[in-house]
Amino acid sequence: MTIFPPEHEMTATAPTRPTSKGQDRQPGPDPSQNGHLGWIVAGSLVAGVLSALLLAGAPYIPATESGVTGAILLGLALGWAMVAVLSVRFTDQPQRWAVAPALFMGLGGVLLVAFGSPMQEALTWVWPPVLLMLAIWMVVRAHRQLRSRSGHVLLYLVIAMLVLSSLGSGFETVREAANPVASPEQGQLIDVGGHRLYLNCTGSGSPTVVIEPGAGLMSSDLALIAPAVARDTRVCVYDRAGRGWSDPANTQNAPQDGAQIATDLHTLLQRGNVPGPYVLAGHSFGGLYALTFAARYPQDAAGLVLVDSTAPASDPESAPGSDSEDTMNRVSALVAGAARLGLGRLLGVAPSHLRSTVDEYIRAGSSAQQAAALRSFSDKPLLVLTAGSGSQPGWAALQEALASISTNSLHRVINGSTHASLITDQEDAAATTQGILDVVSALRSTSPLTPQDPGR
């Protein structure tokens, strides 16, 4: 016979349902932790960028392209390391794969800071393909392990930038190796000490005219002036370092300010067998370089033509300090690094031209100080040509002050012309040509410049 337990026993032994809702929740991710990951990724990468900028300006980091680039890599490596560490510590979605870019960038940064330019030249071949493969691997790992939508968006944008930098730097490296600089059809390349400059002299007669183009320009921009001057006398044009046919200069050993440009030009003319003295004609920034040349080599400067020239500094004694020079070197290094990533191609200019132009503007203060060293041009002919329109207030007074450094000078305003049109417009460029030939004529006749020149 079956015996059933008493009713109160059945009630006591029956399974009971949990009274707490939290007890029947299945193990799974904590939503609060999921929400933190996007902020951790964003904060870590921003911290990496800020660290990169701080390290790039640190006094113990060399103010060279390799040093500044290495410092930036170290800062970015810190950002990736923070992604790995903080995601493990504070979320249930550990992103341990972020250790890989941290180690890759950190190692590259240490090598660049420690070994400088030789290591940089070696890494230009290794870096692009490895970075591209790393970026692809990072996309795969982030897709598998990251569930934060905001984190995905941010990481994919950063990784896309890494892909573009690898492709840009790889393109520049291969292009430079596959397309060595050819010899120009006209003119010649002359070594001035570590790099070659392009020099092209045409025409015949004395004195020889040497024309300095403005900031960022090169010899080909003088096509309306040089051939016209060559019909009456010998004229030489050249490309400053990094422009046109000329090689880039090592700006760490020889910063391309006005003094260095004048020194290179003097060496170029001497090694190119171009006897002086010369008539120096400078447009815009080129006027600063012409003035500096005349101050440093007075025996080789027979006359000056300043074509809407940038004015020298009013106080030549207050040269930029060492802190300012260090900052300029670091900015120049940043530009050089950006050019290696293909930025110049996006702007439609060669990387060396971009670096040269930006460096020229960075060193504008030094160049203006050096040009102010020419306090007197004695009684040598000096013609100041000024654009008749488009000038800033006070520009005319500065031009008049330029004319005062010689007792044999003229200040001629070209009505209707602009700063650029004095070399780019047919009619205005003809006025510039005539001004140059007026100085040549005064030297040949040993007569002073006169307002009503018979050649006009």
C-alpha cells in the first residue's frame, strides 16, 4: 500500500520560486560597463594625441624630423596602450589587440629618437607595408571584440587615417626611388655644399643680373622677365633649395634663412663661373635675400632692384632667441614629416617644394632681421618698384624707406599693378624689366638714376 506524506510535509518540500528578480538573471555583460567602452576609446586616443604634441615640443627631444616624428609615435603609442589597459580594467570587452599598435608605434618612436636620420631612411621602406597590414588586422580584431557602436566609428576613422598614411608614405618612397632627378634641358646643377642648386644664365653683356623670385616661387615663374632682360645683358635665374630642379637642403645643419640663401647663391655663382659684380633683383621675399646678399658681399653687389619687396625688420639687433629658433625647427620638422605622408601631392606640389616653402615662411623673421643689416648702399644705383594697388596701409612708407638707403635711388610706383602682377602680367612685368634695365644702363654709363630715364 502506498503511503503519501502528510500535506504539510508536501508543502514544506515543494520547490519554491526565487523571490529576487536578480537571482534568475543569466550571467552576461553589465550594461553599465558596455557604455563605458566608447568613452574609454575616445579618451585614450585623445590622450595619445595630446601626449604626442607635448612630446614633440619637449626640450629633450631633438628638433629634427626624425626626433619630432619619433616623439609623435611615442605619444600615439601611449594612447593605444591606454585603450588596452583601461578596457581590461573597467569593461567586460577587453581590447587586448590594442597592445599591437602600441608596441609597433612605441618601438618606431624609440628607434627614431635614439638613432635619428639613418633609422628614418631605413624605416621609410619598412613602415608603410607593415602599417598597412597592421591596420587591416586591427579592423578584424575590433570588429570581433568591440560591441560599442561609438567605439567602432571612432576606431574605424583612426584606422582609416593609418591606412592613408601608409599608402601616402609608401607612394612617396617608391616614387623617389623610381624617379631620380633628371638633368635639366637648360642650365646646370651645381653643388654648393651638400646639395645642388639649379642655375640658368642666358644673354650676354655686363653687368650680370641675378633675379630672386618671391616666397614659394622658382625660376620658371620669371618667364616674362628673364628672357626680356637677356636681350640686353646677361641674366641668371636659379631655384632655391627644394624648388624646381634644385635638391632639398639639410635644414638642420643649414637653416634656409636669408643668410644661408645668400651664402648658397654666392657659392653658386662662384662655382658656376659667373663673374660679378651683379645687379640683384628681388621680388617680395626675394628682396630680403637681395638685401642680405648685398650686406654680406658688398663687392659683388653693383646695383639693386627691389620689386614690391618685403621690408626688412626695423631693429636688426633683436634677432630671434634660441627658444624661437627651436620652435621654428620643430614646426619645420612637422611639415617635413607631413610631406613624407603625401600631403604635398594632395596640394599639387612636390614634397620638397612644400617643405621649402613652409620653412621659408617660418624663417621670415630671421630673414627680415638679416636683411636689415644693409643700412647703407652708398651711391650705388637702387630702384624700388612698388605695386600701385592692393597694398596694405603703411606699405608705401616702407617702400620709401627702402629707397633711402642709397643716395642714388628711385622709387617708382607702377599704377594699376598688384604685388603678383609685377611678374605675372605681361604689361606689369614689362615695367619690372624696364626697371632692371634702367639700373643696368646707369651702371654702364656711370651716371645716376634719373626720374625721366631716356630708355623709357
